[in-house]
Amino acid sequence: MTAPTPRDLPPVHALLDSPALACLIEPLGRTAVADAARGAIDGARRALLRGEPAELGADALAGRAAERLRSARPGLRPVLNASGVLLHTGLGRAPLAAEAVEAVAAVSRGYSNLEFDLEGGTRGRRSTSVESLIRAITGAEAAAVVNNNAGATVLALRALAAGREVVVSRGQLIEIGGSFRLPEIFEVSGARLKEVGTTNRTRLSDYERAIGPETAALLRVHPSNYRVVGFTESVGIAELSDLAHRHGIAAIDDIGSGALGPGLPPSVDGEPTVAEGIAGGADLILCSGDKLLGGPQCGLLLGSAAAVKRVETDPLMRALRVDKMTLAALEATLRLAIDPALGCRKIPLWAFLSATLDALKGRAEALAAALRDDPGLSADVVESTAFLGGGSLPAEPIPTAAVRVVGPFPAAHPSEGAWSRALRTGDPPVVPRLQGGAVLFDLRALPAGDDARLLDAIRRSCGGPSA
Ligand SMILES: *Cc1c(COP(=O)(O)O)cnc(C)c1O
């Protein structure tokens, strides 16, 4: 019997026809599957040429290619955010602290006391673990956690006001990206929207006149993503709560961004905070977990024990409740947030916000120098503007430093569009900012520890189309 030679290897189409690979063509695409098949055949060829034994059967080689495809990069994967948008909804909003990630891993690997009182051996409450932290940081008596702030809003309106009226200023009937429109949220909740005031000015007397036997609550909504400037007037949460309580109804404050208190996080002065809403007497404060808090996607309903109890006993709570992974990440994030200095070191969003412009410039200089050196790009450092984004203060500019490449762009991708596509489809993907014909790599939302990975990814993007 003669030894097998590369001529005995099966053709690519034989592997594609085998069951192991045939079922992957539709979900992963013919090109990726054919590449993997070719890779498996090449591997066997190299083994034969080295005089080593190799698989020759189409099915065996297809099995090997399928294994590689399965362990290959997933559809949802990490991205280097060089866009300068800190809370980019498309890029998953707030990155989690390492402590939060570890907490998620620890509770999800096995069982946990999610709803189990270890001391009494009886059924417990899901949010107990985060409630005491929230109380310590913000003064809120009680807390419920749901899927996101849109869910929190529907739930709050339903639990406190289904079938009755809720008064809202016309200046606060907002739309937040991704089809969160307040009038539609009202429709879903079963509460009736009663608009008062005008787009630019709403006074306490407007609210007062609207209160009648059908009124269940007054709602303030933070117009997160736009500003009314000039001849404006709105009512603060303390005044609004006072008015509500004089009429025996509830005050709800949707602050959106989730700043916990002054300096939590730093550098976002002027944002409404949970602590301020609690001190102002609001019955319920609603906010997101993955905006300024810098934690996992969730919605927080914080306030009086009585209001939170009504929320928790509403049947909709069951549909919106969060899982153990979210609660673990939230608790770990709050443990860091309770100490502002620790929060700024450990919560990525807080670290991004507190990084000095000089520090960003220093990192950008090093990166630009490396890119000029190899692959020889015309890179310099510019001061620019980063944004918070994510439906929270997108208009609030944050000074930042970026590496700017004005072209000529890499020969393999000669336009800014072609090169940014190569960057986005690389591994890891890089999302830069395109500005005035230049490609900018903004360092405000990039962890300092990722500079080397960014440099590496940019270098690789400069190669051929398949680099
Ligand atoms: C962002 C935001 C929401 C929606 O929050 P999600 O957590 O994205 O569902 C609702 N209200 C306000 C005021 C917001 O800023």
C-alpha cells in the first residue's frame, strides 16, 4: 500500500456536502464555511508534507472545520469604542467593572440565594441585596429592579395610576431613541396622560389646576436628550412632590440618567440625581442602571416603601423582573459607587468621565507616534469633543483627545469609508469617529489598558482586505 499524498485529499465541495458543514452554510454564510473547509484541507496537506499522519476523509475533515467554526468569534462580541460616545446604545452602553463581571460569573455558574432567605430557609425577596446599598447611597427607603427604565416607567404608571390620570408638562413629553415615546408608554400602562403647560413653560399653578378626582399622580420626566433654552420655566421635584402630597396623590420622578447623588459620578453637574429626588419627597424615582450609574442594563424604581410595594405586587412586575446576573452586576457596581474615589477607579464609565485631558493627550501622543512609525500613517493628536450619549445629556460636550488620521489612508482601503469599514469588521472591531474627511480615534471611552489592542487592531486594518 502506498502512503497517502496531498492528491488523495478531498475537494472543498466534498466537505461542504458533508452533514457537519452543510448545516452551517445557511447560518454562517457559504464564504466562511468554505474558508474553514479549505483551512482543514490545508492543515491535512501540511501534515502530509511533513510526513505526519493526517485525516483524509471528507467527513472527518468537515468535522474538524465545523469545530473550528463553532469556536470562532461569536456574532455578539467585544468592540473597541473609539467613537467618543461614552454611553453608545449601539455598543451596549456602560461597560461593567471587573468586580461586576466577577460577581456575574460567581452567581451564574451555579445556584444562588436569588429569592431565598439563607437564615430562615424560606422564600426571600429578589432585590434585598441591592436595597440596603441604594438606601445608604441615596436615602431611598426601598427599591425594585426591572429590565430597563422604559419598563420601570410603564410599571410605575400602571401600579400607581392605572385607569386614572397622571399630569405631565408639555415640555417633558419626550421621545428617547428606540421608540420610547411618553404618550405611547402611557397607552401601554393604562394610565391616562393629562398634559399641562406649554413646550417651554410650565408652572406649579398649571399642575394644580389640572388636579381633579381622577388624578393619581404628578410625573416629572427629565428631557434627557434635548434642551429647551431661553424663555423657559419648569417645576422642581420638591415643589411638585409637595403639591402632590397636599392633594393626597403621588409624585413620580423619571430622572433617566441615574446619577445617584452629587459627584456620583463626577463631572455631570446639573443632572437630576436620585438623592435630590428622595430629599425632594418624590414617592418613586425611576432611572436606568446602564447610564450614569455605569452598571448593567436595568431600570430602578426607588422611593418610599409603600410605593415600591405597590410596584412589586403589580402582576407586570413578574414580566419585567431581572435575573441573577443583572442583580449581581448591579450590587457589585453599587458597592463600588458607595465610595466615590473607588467608583472613579473601578467603574469604567466613572473612570472615563474623571480622566484628565492631559492624561488622554499623553496616551494619544504615544498612539499617534506609533502609527506614524508603523504603518506610516499621517497621524496627529487633536483636542475634540466626546459625548455622553445613550439618551442622557447627548448635547453635553466633554473635552477629549483623539488621534486623527487625515489620509492618505491605507492603500488597501483608500477612502475613510473603506478604512473605517475595515476597522469595524476587524478582530477586535474598532469603531472610530469620522469627522470632516478624517478618521478619529477618540480615547475618552477607551480603557487605558486597551491602547495596545487598539494600536494592534489599527495596524492590522491597514493590511489587505482579509487582514
Ligand atoms: C433613557 C431614558 C429612558 C429609557 O431608559 P432605558 O433604560 O433605556 O429603557 C426613560 N426615561 C428617561 C428620562 C431616559 O433618559
